[in-house]
Amino acid sequence: MTKAAEQKKEGPSLETRLGPLTLKNPVIAASGTFGYGEEYAGIIPLGSLGAMITKGLSLEPRKGNPPPRLAETASGMLNAIGLENVGLKAFLKEKIPFLRKARCPVLVNIFGATAREYADIARRLSEAEGLAGVEINVSCPNLKAGGAIFASEAKSVHQVVSKVRRATSSFVMVKLSPNVADIVKIAQAAEEAGADAVSLINTLTGLAIDVRTRTPVLGNITGGLSGPAIKPIGLRMVWQVAQCLRIPVVGMGGIVSAEDALEYIIAGATAVQVGSAHFIDAKAGLKIVDGIQTYMRINDISHLTDLIGSLKIRRDSGPGA
Ligand SMILES: Cc1cc2nc3c(=O)[nH]c(=O)nc-3n(C[C@H](O)[C@H](O)[C@H](O)COP(=O)(O)O)c2cc1C
């Protein structure tokens, strides 16, 4: 049997590569929406996901923001959890033993107040072994730059990624914020500083008001908007960034179905993350994997890599055409 015939018999290959990391399929559970994995382990086999990313981790434990922390919006939700987490020490002791047995690559989403804090966490996680790498959340205030968000300046993104790069030889992905003027510039800074991949988008800053009390709905006043409402923005940014970078781009923002995931892949994403959809259906990730497989079978696509960045654009289309 020829290789092509063998592939057809086995079904399409959903395998994808994020630099040094090979995933059996492109669907990753997004940080902050999948706990530390153990919360979902009784509901879905974690091994059927391409990878999972744990809740944002800092050196010290954090209690997070005052309630209410969640608000439903049209086609989405606002959250202001405030990066509540158990802290590095408890993570190493209590969470890693389970994660080592997860049967899918596990990335740890990390954040800090200084570039050095990011690097310290990355180094201690790589020494712990059993994890696939880190996802750097740069949407945090930079203490050294007077509280400006790391993510909003190419210079501070470069600084934090270089420091993490020197601290670990494990896989490093940089999660970009959409709350910036030029996402491509920030992505290029991450690539130049040695990132293995970038992921985008994080939430968009929003506000909800209760007109009866004339007070903000969220305890933190503002929150991060996620869900289907942000998909067109995520798609546009992934498309722009993928054209300008050599490293892989992981797309997210509003993915609830296989079709949403396919849109991101066609726009140039090498893999995708599923976030808020988990709050509606804990099995969303699994269903998306199945749906991608079905689409590939129906359309006679044997390798996912053939779909990545396959967007067809007519020569006479585009802004100003
Ligand atoms: C409740 C909640 C908590 C989140 N926590 C984190 C986090 O700790 N670190 C991070 O980088 N992103 C966090 N995110 C952002 C998501 O990982 C994702 O980037 C965003 O929600 C967009 O994807 P979605 O529309 O599929 O939810 C959080 C999102 C939600 C809804």
C-alpha cells in the first residue's frame, strides 16, 4: 500500500508542530478556563486534547479580585478574576504530580511583576520536569515601568521574553494582548527575543454597568471580554501576525465549534486554544477535535498542515480595493 493510501485508511492526521513540540491534534485547553486539569479529568480524557494550559501562576499565591468576578454579555462574558492562583510553591507540591500523568503536553501559564520574576518561575518549573513548557502572559503590570502593562510595549515584551529564554531550555510561548496599537510589532519583539511560538488573543478590556444602581457590574470595575464576541478580532490579529512571523502562531478568541477553529487554522494558526466554551460544555475541546477530523475527511485533506494558512484571497480584494 502506498503511503497516501495508508493515510487514507487510517484517517486524516491532525498532528501539528509548535517548534520543538509535537501535538497529536491542534486543540489546546486555554489558561484560566481549565483549572489545573484535575477539575476536568473526571469528565474528559485529557489525553484526547492536543495540550492543556494551566491557570496563570505567580511566585506567591494570589486571592484575586473582589466579587462579582463574572458578567455575561452579548455573545460573550467579562471576567475579572484577578489571576487568583495557588502560587509556585503549592503548584510544585500539589499540582505537578497529577499533571505529570496527564497524557497530554502540559504548559504552565506564568506571570510576574518584573522580568526577573517571570524568569525565576520558568527556571523552577523546568527544573521540576514533566512539563512541556511555559506560556508567558504579558498582560500584567510591569512594576519596573511604573505599572505599565508589559504587553503594551515591544521593549518590555522583548525584555521579559529574553530573560525567560535564558532561564529555560523548555518550550516558551508568548501570549499576546489585543489591547495594543500594533500587534505585529509586539509579536516580532517576542520572536526576536527567542520565543518558540506566540499565542493570541488574550481578553479585550471591557466594562458593564448596572443601570438600576449605576454601578459597575464587576467588583474590579473593568474586566476581560472573551467568547464569540471577540472572534473576528482574534482572527484578524492571527492572520496579520502569521504573515509576519517565522515561528508558529496559536490562535484563540471565541472558538466554540470546529468551524471556528478551522477559521483560525486557515487564517494561519498552527494550533488553537479553546477557553470560555468550556464553561458551557466541558467537552467542547473534544467535540472540536472530532469536528476538525470530520471536515478533513469530507474535504479529503490528509494532513492538518495542508490547511494551515490556506486562506485564499483574490488579488483584487483587500482594504481600498
Ligand atoms: C475566567 C477566565 C480566566 C482566564 N484566566 C487567564 C489566565 O490566568 N491567564 C491567561 O493568559 N489568560 C487567561 N484567560 C484568557 C483565556 O485564556 C483566553 O485568552 C480568552 O478567554 C479568549 O479565548 P475564549 O474567547 O475562547 O475564552 C482567562 C479567561 C477567562 C474567561
